[in-house]
Amino acid sequence: MSTTDDLSRLAELHRSGALSDDEYAQAKSRVLNERVLRDQPALVGALNGLRRSRSDRWVGGVCGGLSEATGLATWLWRLAFVLFTFFGGAGLLVYVLLWIFVPAEPMVQSTPRQLGA
């Protein structure tokens, strides 16, 4: 399906009342963001999608976010940062910079759905 088909299908669902205004806006932004990420090179898309983890964190969530982005285990990232810190000091500097400049992943807010609506 193309982006245009997806958007027109979402608009039809919104008009029919199957999607609320908030659900429609979220779904539309998701479709448009996926389109932007598909058109970018893989490395640029991975860097733009990098987020600090809120669930897999000890300090700032940097290693958890890198783990999700790369598929490597979190403990490997933690070990790499510790080793780079002890052998040259760059690990701590890079970790702090990533903690400052990489945004945290968005908080998931669950909205209760009304039954029978």
C-alpha cells in the first residue's frame, strides 16, 4: 500500500466514526513518519530513531536505547562504555553526550476505552 492509500483509508475510518480525532491524528503521524524513515538511508534512519530507553536503564537509558537500535545485548554496551572509560576516558564522555543529546523514548499513555461506544 502507498502512503496515499493509507491516509485515505484512515480518513474514511475517521469519517465513519471508527477512529476518534486523537486516534486519527496519531495514526496519521505514524504513517507519515514511517514514510520519512523509509526514504532515508539506513544509518540516518537508525540515528534519527535512536532514543534512550525508559524501561532498560541503570543511569540514563543510553545503553538500553543503543541495544534496541542495534540488536546487541545491553550488557555489551555497558561493558564497552566501562572499558572505554578505563582505557582512555572516552567512554564516560560519549555516554554523557549521548545522555544529553539523545531524547528519551516517549512515555506510553494508555487511555481507557469506553465499552459499548
